[in-house]
Amino acid sequence: MGVEGIGARVARKEDKRFLTGKGRYTDDMVVPGMKYAAFVRSPHAHATIRSIDVASAKAMPGVIDVLDGKQLLADGIGNLICGWMIHSKDGSPMRMGAWRPLADKTVRYVGDAVAIVVADSVAEARDAAEAVVIDYETLPVVTDLVEALGEGQPQIHPEAPGNLIFDWEIGDAGATDQAIAAAAHVTELKIVNNRLSPNAMEPRATLGIYDAGDDHFTCYTTSQNPHLARLVMSAFYNVAPENKLRVIAPDVGGGFGSKIFIYPEEIVCLWASKRTGVPVKWTADRTEAFLTDAHGRDHVSTVKMAFDSSNRITALKVDTIANLGAYMSLFSSCVPTYLYATLLSGQYAIPAIHANVRTVYTNTAPVDAYRGAGRPEATYLLERTMETAARELGLSPAELRRINFIRSFPHQTPVIMNYDAGDYEASLTAAMKTVDWDGFAARKAEAEGRGMKRGIGMSCYIEACGLAPSAAVGSLGAGVGLWESAEVRVNAVGTIEVMTGSHSHGQGHETTFAQVVAERFGVPIDSVNIVHGDTDKVQMGMGTYGSRSGAVGMSAVFKALDKVEAKAKKIAAHLMEADESDIVIENGALKVAGTDREVPWSQVALASYTAHNLPPGMEPGLKEGAFYDPSNFTFPAGCYICEVEVDPETGQTKIVQFVAADDFGNIINPLIVEGQVHGGLAQGIGQALLEGVHYDKSGQLLTASYMDYAMPRADDLPSFKVTTSNTPCPSNPLGVKGCGEAGAIGSPPALINAITDAIGNNELTMPATPQKVWAAARAIS
Amino acid sequence: MAKITMTVNGRQVSGTCDDRTLLVHFIRENLGLTGTHVGCDTTQCGACVVHIDGQSVKSCSILAAQAAGSSVTTIEGLASNGELHPVQAAFKTHHGLQCGFCTPGMVMAAVDMIRRHGSSLDEATVRTELEGNICRCTGYHNIVQAILAAAAETGGVRQAAE
């Protein structure tokens, strides 16, 4: 590794602009003639729209126009869609209800967009939105996922009788039931995975610009995948053909999944720009973000885990209900199925697994991928169950896991995944050593003396990242391929531009992708620019989610670098009259191996463009592109251990230690990897201790601001102890697995296992607020 | 409408805005200084922190008209002659930022925190005082490290000078 190459702890190139206020986010964009939008949103969770009266709103100061769903429909703008087809176990396709970008007949959750106001200022647009008079006829409401499936509940979409979207299964039910019947011990548990709000700090925003001269649209948007946004808006929503639609996702202030999806506002602002003849910008306020950003999690499950007399797991049976909210968001169907149930084998050799998943409509915001997306739900279920089983079987939690670890690879699970590499024992050992597991008993005794209850809990997670082999996901219902593209352009002076379809919204691609180039050519990272987030600059890409940018995006760069290197070596060999197989690249020069003959990288670049002396038949220029389609998922895994101290008088939980021992494969930049883990841990700890979305019975969102939704603050969290023990990923050229979601996946069960250990009561749901912990501790004493 | 004059980053500026305009919107829209961000509606997130007459203030919690006549420093005014302020530099060295959206408010709050506590700043105090700044990316770990490092560096320098 060079000082700036793969593995180097390099400070980020992009930091300067963010630290000096020069970041450029969507809401920072200003174009001539730009006006501002406010959306009129439903205050009811379920209602029919009898009439919309915009007369007084249109007469308000500064108002340019007020547009509604009937006009949108008349202009041929299509329904929002879910892009992953799931079939129920009876073979029928999922029952997707219509989602209009502006509701024209029925509203189905509080915040459903009904009309858009365009005005000279944000304040005037909001004033006028208040003046739009909508006559609603309210309908009965259901917000709870279990209730929604019950008899006599409100019917949310005519397409989905009984609010059931699909009833899906995976695995072998017969073998699983047999193993459970024959088991020496069965651990049974009900698991609730609480509903969360993603809360990227930058609220969603969009700027739609219609150019009547060219009949062309430009969309600035807070997206994790601008190319996918362009594809979907063109192919399904009829906004504009792809060649007439440019999507730009400039600096984006965090995503965590919530900015993968194409929301109504992008579509409506583009359409409104054409209707009004002015560029239209909309920026969500935080309450709109709580109301309308796709939420995460919200599962209720029952689990049975069977053991033989040697404490080996013989079977796992899971029944899950997942709430998808009022409409099926873009990837909502794959989250509780292929991103969830395929990970139910965890780190363990389990011969038989069966999972049944029912998804339901409710009168709540759409639910889709949120950091981890399905894998946190699988991990929480499995690791709470393992901990519970260890307690029931009288084994230490580490011992039960060790007995059941997968120890040889590749390993085919009963639920599709083929694990390619890992060393779960190494992560477990590293975590136990770092936390000083052996010293816990003494620390517990010391705490007891102060009247405090100490507990320790672990979680051994695995996730499938590097989404994903296109043919495999296609066979499972995905509407798109999940490859990635890259183009490496070497300039005539030797500096390099890399166009990538990955998108950075905090992950540091401008640094880490440059490190991959620096490693290859020995050039400084400052001479490498990473270009992303603009469909006019980058031909195509699938974006950033599912910890895929390293494993898939960088692998595409790697492939393009292979081609650039091959051509550069041909040119160098020609210039030095050497054999191309003798050319090596060292310290920014192309050398004839074993001699002192060399040409600098910049000279090879220049030669490729002057084209005065190229090998016969070679095209001028030094620019190559590549598409990389992974051959397998990647499988980051690790062990997290949490030690807590609970005050039995108040129920307050203090995290004394939190240790993360991860296996991410090869690491490009440890500084950035650690940062990703810290952030994921905070989100997982937030889920376990603080966060929860709550609707009341009428469908009003009770947690719609930072005064009501408990975001983790600095003083809620400890400093983390993170370590890695890595096994390279065999399926991609860089050997990387991905690190973006691990923290959020592995941490919630470790924390709840620790708290339940401390209080001696296993009955505890997330978030483990002081009130809940206090009650649970008292119930046992 | 209010006609407002104030000093921003050392320059006198004037502008006209609605009486109800918040300082943050005056800074972003009238002055085009978009480094100061808006992340919530309820004065919780701290992405909008600026300095008014040397003290950190959430610029969403004050009307622009109330800041008339004041000296305001925004994130754009912190670096001098192209050199990062020590707190900015520490955030970079310690990877105290990811998406960068909360960063301007974090840095401005940290500068004021260090001004008040100097090199005696400890982790517990940093975490308590960051109560009003929310970050969703970093888990605060590296922000805390960066602030402690900057405090040690700049506080140490100040002590040496005294």
C-alpha cells in the first residue's frame, strides 16, 4: 500500500468544502426565475376527496398556480410503483394498490400529497397551501399491522382484499416442522421490531426545471441513485423520455435508505415546472420528513428455534407480519422477504428453516429500506432468540454460538444464500477480549454494591451486501439489474477523472475511489477526481445502498482501470521499444522491469492524446469504461458486545462499553470504515433505546418532530471500541465486503440482550425506554 | 418589510426581507451564504448555528431583524486566508463529518465551546454541550474526538501565549 493507496488512513478530500460551507445541496441551488412549492397534504389518515377549492389560494399574494391530482392525471403522469415483484405462496402476484403522486380520489395516510402551490416565496406558498379548501369524507382507519389483517377492518386498497399484499414463504416447512417435533428443546419468542424514521439531517428537496426551448427537464434531487430516478420517472411515470430528463443529485446530506426511493414531490415539481413555466423548488420541513419519508422496520414475528440434545440448532421457524404502510414504496416488497428471510440462518449451521411473511397495508407512511433493510430485523430476531435459548439451556451465550457456528466455506444455507468466506470465531474472540468478558463478573459485583444492575449481551450478525448479482435478483423479482458502471478518463496531462454510478452522501467516495486509482497508478489522490450524481456526466449507474459502493461500484472502477492499464502499458512498451509484458507501474511511472528505463505516467497520457507515436492501429486517447456485475452477494459479519448498567430506581440504562468486532474483508480506508461503524452503531442503539414512530388510533403521527421522536444525542452514546478481523471476499477483485450497515444491523440485539441480562427479565421491547426498563425490572423483583 | 443592516463575516451587509424572516433564511437567501443549514423546524438540530457577537446561536431561533446591528460569523467566515480554522482542521483529521450537513453547526458550536472551556474541556462536557446539535452519520464518536483534539491544541497554544 502506498501512502494514499488501498488500506491507507487518508483524511477525506471532500471535507474542505463541507467544513467551509461550500457544500452544494439541493436546497442551496438557485436558478433564474426560480419559484417555491408547498404541498397541500391530507390531515386525515383515510378519507375520500369530495372537492378541492383552490380559488382563495390562487388569489393569495405571490401565488403563481395551484395544481391538483386531476390535472396531473389528465396530463398522463403515471402511478408510483414498487419495482420488485413478489409472488405469494399460492403463486399469485403481490397486490399493489394505485399510488397517485397527487391523490385525486382517496387519501390513505396523514401527509398524503393532494395539491401543490407554486409561489414567489416559501412563506407565500405555505400561506396559500393553508387556504386550499378540501372537502374530505373521512373513512375508518387502521394503523396497526396485526389489526389490519383482522376481520372487519377498513379496506385500504381495493386491489388488496383484507389489506394483505402478499403471503410469501421460503424454506422447507415440512422438514422444519418435523425437526421441531423431534427437538430436545424448543425456544419460542415473540419479536417486535419497532418502526423507525430514517432522519437524514438534510430534509428531502427537489428543484424541477423545464426548458421549453428544448422540451427538456432537469431535476435536482436528494437522491442516493439519480440514474434509477431518471429511469423510473421516464419509464413508469411518463415525466419525460430519458434523453429529455437530466437528474442531478449534488451533495446529499445523508440517506440511510430513505433517499433511494422516488417520491411524489420530484415528479410533481417537474410537472409543475412545465405547467407554470418556472423552475419549481421544494424543500421538506422536518415534520414533512417525519410524515412522508419512507419509514423503516415495523415487523411482528413469532419464532421457534429447535435444538438437539447437544445444543445444536436443528430448525428455525419464523412467522412474520410486516407493515408496508399506505402504499408500496419502490423496494418495499424485497425488504421483508429477500433482504430479511434469506439471512435467517445467521452465522449458524441450521439444517431446516422455514419463514412465512405476510405484508399488509395500513393508514401510515410507506415503509421501505432503512439502513440494513431486512437484515437488522433478521439479526434482531435471531440474536434475541439465541440469547434466550442460551439462558434456557443454561449455557453461556458465547458457548451456544460457538457450538453452532458455520466453520467451513462455502456454506449453502437453506434460505438461498451461499456464504463464501468468514471466521465467526475470530470476531467473537476479538470482541470478548476487547470488552474483557472474563472481568465482567467482578464489574457486575462492584456495580451491585452501588445498587446498580450490570448486564452484558452479545450479537453475532451476518448480512448480505454488495447488492447484487443481476440474474439472481432478476429471478427473484427485481425489476432492475444491480451491477455498477464506471468510466476512467485519463486527461492529457495525466490527471484522472473517474465517473461512477455509485453516489456518495457521506460515505467518502471522493477519497476511497481515488485511493483505488492511486494504488494502481501511483498517482496522488489529489490528481484524481471522482464524478458522480449527474446523469449527464455519468452514463448509467444503480446508486448507493445495501453497502454496495465498495463491492460493486469500486469493482467496476477496478475493471475499467484494468483496461486503462493495459492500454497504457502498450503505449509505454511502444515508446520504450520494449515488450508490453515487461512493463510494470511503480511510483507513477511505467518501467521496463529490471532496467532503469521508464516513462512517467503523465508522458504516457500525453502520448495517447498527441497520437504522434502510438502502436500501429491503436486509437488515440486513454479512456475506458466497464460494467461490473457481481457473481455473489458479499457477507460482512461480526460480533458486537454491549455492557450496560441499569439504575433499578429510574430504569435509566447507561451503556458502559460497546465493542464492535467486524469482518469487512479488505479495507480501503480504515478511518472511513470506523466512521461508518460508529454511525451505524448510533442508529442501532437509537432503535434499541430511544427511537420509535407512533401513530394514534386515528392515524395521526405523534412523533413528527425532534421534540417527540428521540434522536440519539451525543450524551446518549458512549465512545465505541471498534476492531476488525478480516477475511477477504473471494468474489470481487478488491476483496471488500462492505461496512455501511453493519453497525445498525448488529447493535440492537446486543443492547437488549445486555439490558435483559441486567434486569433478569427477558420480556422487553424496543425502544427500551426508562419507563419500560423500570417496569420490566420491577415485574421480576 | 424590514430593512436590515448587519456585519457578516467582517463585511457590512444590508437587505430587505419580510418581518417574519428568520436569520437563517436571511443568511441563506438574501446573502447567498448556504453553508448554514436548516435541518428541523423546532430548534433541535443545530445545523444552523452561527456566532452572533462571538456567541453561538441557532439562527433559526431569531428573526433577522433582531440581529440587525450585530456582528455575525457563519461557517464561511471561519477559515482565514485559505487556512482551515483549527476546529475545522481537527474535524478533517479525525473524520468528524460524513454527509457534511450538520457539520457547519457542529463546528460553530465547537468553536464556542472551546472558547468557553479551553483545554480543560473533557469528553463528558463535550457530549453534554452537543445536546443541541444532532448528527445522524457519525455517532458523534469522531466529532467528540475532533473537538477534544482542537481544544487541546488551541487551548494549549493559548496557555503557552499567556
